[in-house]
Amino acid sequence: MGFFFIIHESLDILSNDVKRECFDNYEQMYELMIRCGRFCNFFSRTLFKEKELDPFVWTMVQKLLMFQHLTHHCYKAVINSKYKKFSNETYSYLCDVKKLFRNFETIYYKKDFSAAEDIAKQKDDLLYTQIPKLQKKEADLFIAPHLYAMVRIMPILGGSMAEVLTQS
């Protein structure tokens, strides 16, 4: 699925720019968001042409699109703010988000639920253990809600993902 490549690229740009404290890739992030939207529109038209629209696939695709949009909006919020320097914990958090997304992609393509419990634990750790750590500095406190929203919307084995995998 083209969504995965686009989201990986967006996450790489965001994490690399956080690390180097320079956010000069907005045009590329914007283009990735537009490309993801076009891909979603194409995919949606393809789904509607099928005899029976699968609501679970539709939901998963919409969550992936929202995840991409949240990544873009996080980048844009940083550009429009006074904060450009973040702690190592923020960079580490983004690396963990990328790892979680790679694990989600692996489950999607391999249709193997053996890592499901570990992935659920990773997601809970990101949402409920690591986010409070980012609230120690003002700049990290600024970006934390954006990162929280990205992880929260990630379709990790939510109802739509589990249903898609069991039907395939």
C-alpha cells in the first residue's frame, strides 16, 4: 500500500528535522500530504467500484490518512511556533513511533498476529508512560499533544485492522 511509504517518509522528515533542529522541509511534507490524499481518493474510488464496500478496509484507510495529516500538522505547528529545539526524549519518542508504525506494517503485510500483544504494549507505553516525560520542558510540552494524537489515531490492531487481517 502506498500509504505506508508516504507515512514512513513523513515520519523520517519529522524525526530528522527534530534531531537537527531545522524545519526547512515543509514543502516536501505538504507534497506528501497531498500525495496521500490523492492515493486515498484513488483507493476509495476503487473500493466503491467493488460490488461490496468493505467498511473495515475503508476505516483503516481513513485512519492512515488521518495519521498522515496529523504528521503534517505537527510539522506545520512546529514551523509556526517559537519552538525549534526539542529534547532528546522527543527525538527518541519519534523513533519509537516509527518503530511502532513499522511493526504495524509488518503485521499488515504478513497477517501475523503473534506480535499483537507487544505492539499494544508499545502503543500504551508511548501514550501513557513516555508522553508525561515530554512534559518537563516547555518546547516538549508544546509538541507532546501532536505526538500523542499521532499515536492515538494509529490503527494498531483496532477493530478495522484486526477485521481486515482476519478477512484477507
